[in-house]
Amino acid sequence: MGIENSKSNINNVDNRPEWVPENGGDEFTTYVMPGLDPESVNAPKVKLAKRKKLSIDDYYNGIINKDITVLSKAITLIESNAPEHILSAQEVLKKILPHTGKAVRIGISGPPGAGKSTTIEALGCYLCKQGLRVAVLAIDPSSTLTKGSILGDKTRMELLSREKNAYIRPSPSAGTLGGVARKTRETILACEAAGYDVILIETIGVGQSEITVRSMVDFFLLILIPGSGDELQGIKKGVVEISDMIAINKADGENIQYANRTKVQYKQALSMLQDATPGWGTKVMTFSALDPKNLGVSSIWTEINNFMEIVKNNGIFYKRRQEQTINWVFSMVEEEIKSRFYNTPAIATIIPDIKQEVLSGDMTPTTAVNKLLSIYYK
Ligand code: GDP
């Protein structure tokens, strides 16, 4: 049907709504379609249950009893920025705190396309088969900008999402890295109280996200692909230093030799660096996340177990967890002060002028700082 034809059809209909102006032209193309008589529709009448607001005890009991729906609601509460939700979330967290801390917390990073999701899926399924319960979280502070999160489109982890002992939660998508990190830390606690044995936290190399993930996990796994160690594959400087294991993925088919060469290069590079965890020499291995026998992910898991045994024996595990908790407190203080400072209207208004004066040389940076602080404390 041509456009002209369809226009004339629209003009001819006599069931145009009453609110179309008398001389309304073709632009008023809406006309009313008769709806279905509700009685004639053969669908069961669903009476919408009024949504019950959960009490702190409901959250507590649900989480402790491994109720996934309640866990998800608790995480939504944790992720909310509404002041009343923040308060309730803190009450829930305080109650569950004695049940937290027992999981192995593992950070996983690597450049896009290295195979993080594929590895997490393979490792997650492997662990579920061993009878373990696995939670997968993500830190992706870029998701606010790109409107999509790394775990948002997790059709990528279809197999794992079908495992009843796996729980996958996309990255909280609001705010600064500090804000996202707080939510993820608290989500870790909720998952631990809900009995997850292994928490996998994925991140991509955005800003400081790897450092942030390192600050909340026991073991940090960096996934790379075969390629020159010198270029560091787009990995930010410093990420190799914080890793407990570098796993070179896609060591399959024609890639195997190439992967082995990459392994040697990273081993050499690491020999000049300090280990990320005292008492544990950072491991470098090759593997294939697509190996149907799961040989790669099973050796990764064996190494993680060896690691946990060593760090529990030498006390580093407990020391690190304590430091992480204390650092968490102070990073939240810094975050809060920073946000209050920049959100003060007088500061926000004067910043462009101050920038201008500093750039034109009329004001020294130190004077600028003093001026801003004096305005803030006024
Ligand atoms: P991510 O961006 O790091 O999460 O990477 P993905 O897990 O989405 O994987 C990126 C691509 O690499 C996908 O097409 C995977 O199928 C492929 N891939 C992942 N692991 C392997 C592997 O071990 N061998 C091969 N040949 N391809 C892989």
C-alpha cells in the first residue's frame, strides 16, 4: 500500500477520536480501535497481591534461609540511594553481619574479549558441580555512561544462570566508583549470609576499578589472551602487580604455542615485581575456558585452594581482611567528604571562576585551595 493510499484510508475513517480538531489534517492519524470486552477474554483474572513491605526481620530470615527472592530484594535495598532505604539496609546488614565472612572472595579482571564471562561461567558451573554455591557480582562504574553493564546482558552466562546454586547479579549502575564499590561490598556480605561459598567479582579495566576490586577480595585473577607481554594488552600499568594469578586464556588450537610464549614473558616480567600477596608467588598459567573437560578452570580452582591454605596459615588472610574493612571505612569517609564539598552550592558556583584565575596565573593553586576551603567552612 502506497503512502497516498494509506493517508486517504485514514482520512476516510469515521471513528477518529472526538478530540481531533474539525479541520484536522493528515497529521492527526490516531483513531480509536474498539477494545476487547474484558468478559470475552478467556484469561484467568489475576488479583494483584498488594506488595508487602518486608520488615528487617523478614529480610534477615529470608537471607539466612537462602531465599533468593528476599536476597535480591535486600540487594536492591542496598543499592538504593534513598535515605530511608540506606538506613534499613544498614539495619539488615548489622543483623546479618555475624553470618558473613565465610566465602572465598575472588576478583576477576582482564581486557574486554579476554574471556572473563566464559571463564566465570565455566568455573561457576564447575564449582556448582562440586556442590558449592556461587555468587557472581560485577563492578562496572562505566555502566552509568554506557547504559549497559558488563553483566547486564548476561545471556552470556546462560548455563550458569540455570544452575540452582548460582546467583548472578549485575553491577549496580549508579554513581561513582566509590558508590558502586560500597554497594558491591555490602552485596558480598548479603551473599555470604545467604550461604554462598564462592563470590566471583568481575570487573573491566575502567578507571580504578581493578584496584577497588582488589581491595575487597582475597584472590585476584587476571585473565589475558596470548599476545605480547610488553604491550600488556591494554591492561593498565599496575594491574599485573596486584594479581595473584595471571591466566592466559584461549590456549587452544593454533594458539597453544603462542600462549606458552606469552606465559614465559609474563613470568619474566613478574620476576622483577613484588608478589601481590606475601608468601604466595604469583602464578602464571595457560588455559582454555572452552575446554569441555574443564581442565583449565579446575587447575585455577586448585591454585585458589592452595592459595587459601597458605594465606590462612601465614595469617595474611585475616590481616588483609581486617585492613580491607578498615580501609573501607576511611574510603567511605573520603567519598562522603568529597561529595559534600562538591555538592555545596557556594563551591559549585565559584569553581569555574577559580579555575579561570588559576589558569590565567592570577591565583596560585594553593591560594585556590585555601579560598575554596574557607568558602566551604564559612
Ligand atoms: P569477556 O569480554 O572478557 O567477558 O570475554 P567473553 O567471555 O565474552 O569472550 C570473548 C570471546 O572469546 C567469545 O567469543 C568467546 O567465545 C571467546 N572465548 C572465550 N574463551 C575462549 C577460549 O578459551 N578459547 C577460544 N578459542 N575462545 C574463547
